[in-house]
Amino acid sequence: MIMSIGIAELEDIELAVKTCRDAGNNNITLLKCTSSYPAPIEEANLATIPDLKQRFDVEVGLSDHTLGIVAPVVAVTLGARVIEKHFIFDKSIGGPDASFSLDEKEFTNMVTAIRQAEKAVGKVTYELTDKVKASRKFARSLFIIKDIKAGETFTVENVRSIRPGYGLHPKYLREILGKTAKEGLKKGEPLNKNLLR
């Protein structure tokens, strides 16, 4: 059952969902809808979409009457699984819905943008992809910037945080300053803890 909430108030939505469930139907999708034609984008209130999902434990979507494709794309990032958008073959035909309807090219652009938005949302992760890992070389790390003899002290004169990211993390700089080198080090070497005494 797909229901657009339209001009319904909260108690109307509660009653509709309860009626469906009492009839044995738990396969329910509620569409956020602003019943204004066209609907001002500032009245779309798409933040309602995740609230509907949580409050009623249903699938959610958007019945959209705004101009353009911004609202459907944003709705998908908020969890919408269904998008209802008016379609028209030729806007020059006119009619009450023509101004906020999409023609074939616009509808295609909307679908493409929605699919890209879905990919962009992705999943919760803090792992680095292979491409991002490859970009770590552009991160800063600690490098020897002046030749150092064995036993010489690490100072801001001979260690610096520079690119690429092959050396020790810059957060260790203060910890390293004042320590001495286990062996002679050449300018341009990445610094690591094994080189410290």
C-alpha cells in the first residue's frame, strides 16, 4: 500500500497506517507530500521522511510537486525508496501540472542524479578504499630534511612534516624532538620509530 500523506495531519496518518495493519497489510510506504501546485521548495520539509520511517516503521518516499529535481535527489539521501514525480511529454501542451512536471530529458536527468546520490550516500565506514589509500602519499609525514649523524638530536632544524605520507605521522613530532638518531640518516629519508634512540 502506497499512501501520500498530502493534506493529512498526524492523527490521519496514524489512522491510515492502523487501518492497513488491522486488515493484515504491513507492506506500507508513506510518501511525504506538500499539497501545493507547484510546491515551494522551502515548504518541502524533507526532514519528515526519516521521521515517518522511524515513527511508523514503514518504507518512505516522496510525492513531489516542487520545480526541478533537487527535492527528489535530497529525499533519496534521507531514505526515500519511492519517488512520484509528474511527467509530461510536451510542456507546450500546458495544463495545471505542466509547470512542475518533467519532460523526458528532465526525468532522465532526475533518475541519473538519484542513482548518483544513492552511490554517494553509500554506507557508514571509516575504512579507506584502495583509491583513497593511494592518495595517502599526498598526506604529510615526518621526514629528515638535513643529514643527521648517529647520536645526533632530532630538532626542528632536521625534521619536518612534509609530503608524501611515507614517514611517521606528524602527531609524533613533539615526542621525537630531543631524542637521538640510532644511526646516520640522509636528507629525504622518511622518519620511523625504529630510527630513534
